[in-house]
Amino acid sequence: NEFGEYVGDVGFDPLGFAKNQRLLPWYREAELAHGRVCMLAVLGYTVQTGGAKWEPFITRFPTDSSDPLKAATQVPIVGWLQILAVITLSELWRYENVISKYDEGVAPGDLGWNVNAPMSTKRPNWFGPTFSAKYDPKEWNLLKLREMKHCRLAMLGFGFMVVENACTGKGPSLIPSFTP
């Protein structure tokens, strides 16, 4: 495989995490999971600061879209409990079907969404809708490399968005505001 064991591995490991080969799948799974969440978070920050509001459908309390960190404090407890329930259920599924099956050959980050993906490893059992796009192995590895690069960029970007929001009290956006 021209991409190596893990697509996107460029040998950068200043803290020596890769010395423990048994934990490498877990590290890759964590990198992908956090990167995917950060891609959604960057999108969420952009939508929130862009002024998109669904207040009547979510809460009866007023929210401020220009400051996402403040808006997070305005979510009712019931809303946070729903968010935590969804996160808990998805993490339990991911642990049961992916993380605990590394020894059986399931690849880190593979959730089984594309049943036609050219994977040489065992696939987890996905319960929801699936994709049926067919790729050749080289194209599939290029898609995985792109995802890894986007994940890494989103993790850095989201971190800087939160810091800028905390310092200025106004959320940054990827979409420029054209109001004077």
C-alpha cells in the first residue's frame, strides 16, 4: 500500500506515541472521531454566526447568534440531556462495533457506512442507511487521505475559533459579513 498502514501517516511523532503499536488503532480512531466532530463544529460556528436561527423550533428562550459560546449557555438542561443521550448512544455503538473489534480486523474509523468500499478488513455492522458508491482502492485511499487532512485542519480551525470567540465575545465565521 503506497499510503502505508495508516493513510495520512507522515511520520510526525515528537512525543513518541507510535512506539506502542497496540494503541495505534485507538489513536487513529480518536483522531478521526475528533476530526469529524470538529468539521461539524466549524460548520456549526459558521451557521450560528451567520445569523441562522431556529428559535421557535428549539427553545422558547431568546438566544444570541453572534456569540456561540454564550448561546451554548442558553440551551435548557433538557436540551443538554438530549445532546448527551445522543452522544452516549453513538459512542456506545462505536465502542461495541468498532473499537472493541480491532483485534478481529476492523479498521479504525470505519463505521461501515459504505458497503461497497474496497476494504480488506472486516466491516462493522451499521444499522442505518448506507452508501453504495463504488471506488477503486487507490481512489478510496485518496478519499481517506483527504478526510484525514480535513480532520486535522478542522481541529486546528475549531480551536482557534473558540479562542477568538472567548477573547472577543463574537464568534468568527468562514462566510464574510457584507453588512457595513
